Amino acid sequence: MRVRTRQILSVSGIAFLLLVIAFFIWFDWNMLKPFIERQVTEKTGREFTIRNLDVNLSLHPLISVEGLSLANAEWGTEQPMVAVDKVAVRISLWDLLSGDIVLPELSITRPRVLLEKSMDGKRNWDLKKEEKKKMELPQIGQFTLDQGKVLFRDPKTKTDIAADIFTDPAVDARELPLHVAAEGKFTDLKFTARAQGGKIMSLADKAVPYPIKASAEVGTTRASADGTIKGLAEMAEVDLKLDLHGEDLSALYPVTGIVIFPSPPYHISGRMLHHDTEWSMKGFSGKVGNSDLGGDIVFDTGGERPLLRGDMVSKVLDLSDLQGFIGARRGPQPQDTPAEKQKKKASAKAQKGRILPDKEFGVEGLQAMDADIKFRGESIRNKELPVEHLVSHLKVDNGLLTLAPANFAVAGGNIISNITINTRPEVPKGEIKIAVKRLQLPKLFPKLEITKSSTGLIGGAMDIKSHGKSVGALLASANGDFGLIMSGGQISKLLLEVIGLDGGQIIKLLFAGDKNVPVRCGVIDFDIKKGIMSSKAFVIDTTDTKIVAEGQISLAEEKIDMKLSPQAKDVSILSLRTPIHIEGTFKDPIILPDKILAIRAGAAVILGVLATPLAALIPTLETGLAEDANCRALIASVETPAKRAAGVKDKKGEDHPKASRSK
């Protein structure tokens, strides 16, 4: 009886199991679609649909879902937000019974994901808010992504990018099976990118470095990277070898949010690191124009405003590469679009004939981020100026720019500038303080042979306040003073005779050789009002000649109107000493002799014809009655800052190191 009962139970169990198996084999899994669709729709707040659902039973059941669709936001540009042709996934039943979700296989075919923002900043991937629960992603074995496409649109930043994504089944998973190819527009600039990555499911694991190789072009900027990223979605940690090059560093602003002054073409490489809120490139190196550049930079996004810190050095610096820093305009470039070329042509035309840049400051950029940059130019390459090296410290604090100092080693001395530009007001305000210390006269004019034997040190100062939206505008509205002092030293006598047009002395010196003449003093003192520099004192006094100048220099119109009057202290024949006029613009100055010169020369010709050759020399005789200048009074008249920079005693008799001693 017991045996029969057992047989009946066994048969019944087998029959029930067969019925269960038969049920699942012939069960229409699509009957679960309404339940699944309703659950996803409620949790996301978006309509979710499935076209077909099927399950193939085994120890590792294969679940196939076709025609998935998740609706886009109501304001979206098109429907749906997510569409997938097919998802096939295998589940390990044995692991599931023990509470673990293991997916030996997962494949996704032709997924299309549209991510977009609205003009007011809404994001279509912000779904219905639910109480966040910590979810652990399942363990996935083989993963295949076929013909994937991701679209990203942001009308506010004029960004529209389409990316093709797929996995290469022929590549070992230990290598880089994920492939991405993207193109479109980023911040209204042409954008292309190519990337390879590791196993896609390891992206969410912040503890595992995700290997990546990528290259991209945004406008004229090109970059390549090779390294690892932890938590790609959040960029938790980044360690990449970065190679960056382009036509203009300022083009990085729309891409990175880092404000950099316009530059010539550049090529920079280094190791880029990211942790918490800091992005850094330590020990980077490269070239900007004709200058080399290296050092460390850190971009910190953790404060009220992003902060760029840096300590950079250029072993060989070409000063022309810094033109963009002071607002110089760039002409059309080969890579520019026709519209950009036309715009730059008009901009360059507006600057034509001027030296002082009139391009307006990028106020928005200066207020978008702060900066603290130290820079050293160890060796200066410049054809026109005797500059030896540069040390500077630039700070930007919510639109307040300070350059303190900008210390140029010039002609054996220093020109030290402290510049403040405040862009917080509607019209930026500026303050410039410049100290000129111990400049050596022969080194100021290294190309002039007749100055090489001269000696003497020059000092001075400039102190102005102004307002304007460009460097040119700031100087055109300047108010303040400027002074230079030289006391002692020696100067080429031939140079003085050339300035004085003393033909007799020039001939004598050419045959007998040049000599140095002691300098009693040199004082240049300008008053600056509304961009007009008016000479209060301009005297160079030697034992041979006194040169007195007067006139104005317009910083607003970049024009010069000065008259130099040489006065001899000796008797000379063949002298055409007469005032010399310096006129024209900063870019094209003109040096003209005074009208008196033509009268004196004409008189010499007439007398030579009507009388004797000796009579022709009468108009060119120089009686040499010029008196010595009162150097003490002249130096005392110059403002104290200039005297201190020059290193002479002030009115109170306070002693300063004399920058005026001759060698």
C-alpha cells in the first residue's frame, strides 16, 4: 500500500512538473506586458511600451524584449527619448536562487537614446523623482552593443552631437572593445571625436580604473588622450596623458570654461589629473608661437567661481606672443570660415595705423572665473627692445585684474609695473604704476654704434589712473604724470653733433674719432591729462650741448608733436643747429628740421654766389652762448616717485641709492 502511494505521488509530481514546464513553454509572455509597462510608466513618469516579450527556458533562461520605447519629455524635440530594437539577456537560475543576479550574456541591438536640454535648462533625463534606493548592478559576462546611437542637444549652447557606439566582438575584453565615433557641433563649433574604451559595464564601478583612448577636434582645437577614468559618468578620478594643440588658446574657453588670453598657434602636452573639484596638469610642456612654455596649472571648480592657479616658465620667450594679452587683434587665419575672415579683416582694419590695442576687454570672461598665475620668462627674444627677462604675477578676483608685478629686466636695469584693471563697473577702471630703475644708456640703443661708448643710468616713474574698455581706451583717458631722470654719465659727442646738425664738428669727429661728453643731467617730466602728455620739463644738459624740448604726445590719437632745440656751448662753423620737430603717429613718426634751417641754408647759398666762399659760412656760425642748465632745480621739479626710482635725493634731502652714477 505504501509503495503504491509513493508511486502515485511520484507520478503526480512528475506530471505537475511537466504541466509547469508545458505552461511556461506555451505561456504567452506578452500577457505580462501591460503589468511591466504600467510599473515602468509609474516609476519614470513617462510612457513605456514593449512590442514583444519572449522567454526561452533553460538553466540560463534567455529573455528577449523587442521594441522598447520610453517617451521623451513634453517639451522635447522629438519622440521617443529611448528606443531599442531588441534586448536579449540570459539569467543564471542557480545564482538567482542564492540571491545574486548574474547575467552571463547581455546584448542590445540598435538602441537610440536622445538626451537634450531646453532653453531654460531642463533636462529630459530627469525622470519622476522617487525615493532613491541603493542599487547594485548585476554581474555581467559577455556584453554586446550593436549599432547604438546617442544624440545630445542643447540649444542654449548651440550644441548638437550624434555618436555611434558599438562593441567589437573580435577584440579581447581585456583590451578596448568599446568604440565611439561622434560628430556635430559643440558650442556652435565643428566637433568630431573618436574613442575606444574597456568593458562598458565597468563604467559604473568607481573603484575600477576604466581604460580609454580618445581624440577630438573642436573648431581649431585638437586633443588626444590616453589613460584611465574612474566613474566615467561623474568623472570621479581622471589620469590621462593629454596632447593639446590649436590655433588660439582663447578658443579653449567654450570647451573648458577656462579663460585664456588670445595666442598664436600652440602645442602643449602633459599629464592631466582630476580628483574631487580639481583638474590639473603637472609638469606640462610645449610651445606657444615662438616661445616655449612649461610648468603646473590647476583648475579648481569647488569655489564660488572657478579658480585657475599656475606657476609657469618660458625659457625662451618671444614678446610678440604676448600681444593677445594686451588685446592685439589677430588677422584672418587659413582655418577661419569666410564669415570669420571677413569679421577679422574689419577688426584689423579698425586697428590699422595704431599701436595701442583697442580691442575691448573680455569682461564676461574676467568675471566668469578667478586666477592666480605666476610666470617667468627667463630669456627674451625681441628684435626691437633690449629686454632680458620677465617676472610677473597675475590675479583675477571677480573681475578685478591685478598684474603686480610685471618686472621686465631691461638694458641692465628694471621696468617694474603694477597694473590694476577693475571690470566690475560698467566702464572698467585702471591704475598703472611703473618704476624705471637703473637703465644703462648704451644698452637702451644696442644697435646704434654711436651710443655704445656712452655711460649713465636712467630712472623714473609713471603713475596714472584711467577708465575704458580696452588698453588703448585706458591710456587715452589717463590722468597722472611721467618722469625720467639721468644725472651724471657720459654721452657720445658725435651723437650730440648729429642731433645739432653741427657739420663742422661731425667732420672733425669722423676724422679724429668720437669722444664722450660728460652729462650734467637729463630730466624729462610730463603731465598727463585726459590722455595728453604735456612736457613740463625736457632738458638734456652736457658740457658741450644743451637740448631743450617742448610739446605734447596724444595717447588718445597716438600722435606726437614735439620740438627739440639743441643749444651749443662752443663756437662752431658749418653749424645748422636749429629746432627739430618730431611729428606724426606712434607707428610712423616723422623727424623734420625747423623752417629756420631752410632760411639759414638759403642765406649761405646766396652769400656764396654774391660774395666770397668765406661769406657763405657766416649764417652757419654758432657762437656757443648756451648756459648750463640748473640741474638741481630741474631734478627737484620732478615728482618724488620719479626721483626715487632714479635713485636721487628728494627735496627733504633723503638719500636714495643713486641710479645715476656713471660706470
